[in-house]
Amino acid sequence: MSYTILGIETSCDETAAAVYTPNAGILSNVLFSQIEIQKEYGGVVPEIASRTQLEKINGIVQKSLEVAQVTLQDIDVIAVTNKPGLPGSLLVGVCFAKGLAWEANKKIIGINHLEGHAFSSFIEHNVPFPHICLTASGGHTSLYYIEDFGKYTIIGQTIDDAAGEAFDKIAKLLNLPYPGGPIIERLAQEVNFKDFYNYPRSKKQTTNFSFSGLKTAVMYDLVRRGYYQMKTRTFDAPDKKLVQRQVASSLLVCIKDIFIQKLKLALKKNSSVKAVTFVGGVSCNKYLKEKLGVFCNDRSLSFFTPSSQYCTDNAAMIAFVGSYKAERGEFSDLSLDIF
Ligand code: KG4
Ligand code: ZN
């Protein structure tokens, strides 16, 4: 059976809805971003995130149906992110989805947000199995060995901060706005992605990641150069823009090296893989995409990454995962909880 899926995503600060069918693909992918609201606080404030979602969710779901040119009657299944995420935010999406499913008599499926990211490349590409997926976002950094739809093993993950979190926190040290990733990429480009400060790369032969040490190393390096005051938490330098560019560029090169080192290890342990995918908010980064693409090309591996709208949090990826779960009859019921 070919189900028409309504996907709902509210795990962090985005309020997103999308409509997907296996035959027509993504019919709509709409979202309300809170970046402008959360910017003021330098990061996501959970209560503001969930209250804003509560305000927006009706309108966003309505719009996703309108853009897709369908009505609620045309929807067969509601796929909603129920883990992992901020509890208050997850509750908004899950309660809304449950109410809608109950009232309109629709089937419901709880979706793991990370499974959404891990399969987001499939929205636009035919990725061969088995492959390795590098997910890098503001909340997660993981490596998966993926054998089939819904069949995957975590082969590495961060033991502390996520890669996106490193961009965000280091941007904050440099007095740059949230989210840090896009602005760090722009500043690095202005100095041609050169490595000025040679930040430490761990030599540990593990596929797990650790970015909290990198953030501390950048901070102490700034302190040593007299550009950061620990007591007042202030950044200052004779030429602030120059230091911001140099730190941004050195950081990006360092993170690129870390990603490549981890991929090398993962590929060594899983020699049968045919492709690599790079997903999550950090995969919007053109420099990282290009470097990882070259790395894969040199090893005769295909490389896939979603377009930006499917890299950052979105409901299209949730609807997509909902679709293959529905085909398998993997439905939830109205006792669906959040995790
Ligand atoms: O996937 P996402 O939208 O949300 C989470 O699930 O966390 O990812 C957001 C993260 C932020 O940390 C942001 O700084 C990062 O993705 N990001 C980038 C870029 N665009 C967004 N990081 C590096 N370069 C970018 N161009
Ligand atoms: Zn995400």
C-alpha cells in the first residue's frame, strides 16, 4: 500500500510539518524557525522553544497540507518525532499528532529524530547499502553503519559535545551570534580556509568523538594570546575581525581533519561499504562537504549529502522514515510517549 504521510517535527526549536508519498516524494516541507527569537539568548532556551511551538504548530501543519494540495482526509498516517529531544518541545508535536490522529481516525508512528537525519539523504538520492552515515548536528554527532531502511548500528558517537555545539560555543567565545556554524564558515572562507592555530587533534584510535576538549583548547589559546578574559568572559583584540577569521578557519580545518580521521577508522572496520552520507545541520557546510566528497572519491566511494533544507531539522525526513515504517506495519498507538 502506498501511504500518504504527514510528518511532524518539534524535537528542538523548529516547528515543522511535511507531506510525503512514496510515488510523488515530498509534496511539502514547511517550518517555522526560531533562530531570530533564540539568537537573543545565544542558544536554545527550552521553555521559549516549546511555548513558541505551541503557538505555531496549528498554522504550520495547516500550511503543509495546503502546500501539498491535500486535505486531512487524504492523509493515511501521522509520523511524529517522539525522541530524542527537549521534553517540552517533543510534547507539543506528540500531543498535537495524537489529538489529530484520534479525532481524524489516522494511524500514528513515533519516529526517532536521529533515524530521520540518518535517512535524510534518501529524499533526493538513491543511496546504496551498506553505507556509513556521519550525522553532525547541534545536539548529536554519530557514525552509523547502515544495512537497510531502519536497520543500522551506531559505530561511533560523541562522548561530550556535538560538532554543531562546538561551532556554536566557540562562536559565542568570539562574540559571534547563534547559530555559530554558518558564520564560522563565512569567516573561514574570507581567509581561504587556512590553518593558523593548529588546534589539537586527538590521535586516539576510536570512532567516538569528543568536541568539548577542542572548545577548551580554543578558549585557552585565546586567553594565552590575550584575546579572552576568563573572569569577565569577554573577547577583545586589536583586530577582532582578523582573530575571528583566523579562529573560525583553524576550527573548520580541525573539524574537517577529525571527521576524516573518524571516517578512515570506520571504513577500515567496515570494508564492505559502498557509500558515505553526511547529514545534520553541520552538513550544510560547503567546505566540509567538498573535503569529505574528495576523501570518498579518492577511495572510489559514492558520497551523498542532502540539500540544506533537509540537512537542518525538518519534517520531510520524519515523513520519509514514517513511510517505510508504515509499509512494514510498524505503527504506534495512542499511548505513544516521548523520550
Ligand atoms: O540539525 P540541526 O538543525 O539541529 C539539531 O538537530 O541540532 O543542526 C543545527 C546545527 C547548529 O549547531 C549549527 O551551528 C550547525 O548545525 N550548522 C552549521 C552550518 N549550518 C548550521 N555548522 C557548520 N557549518 C554550517 N554552514
Ligand atoms: Zn536534528
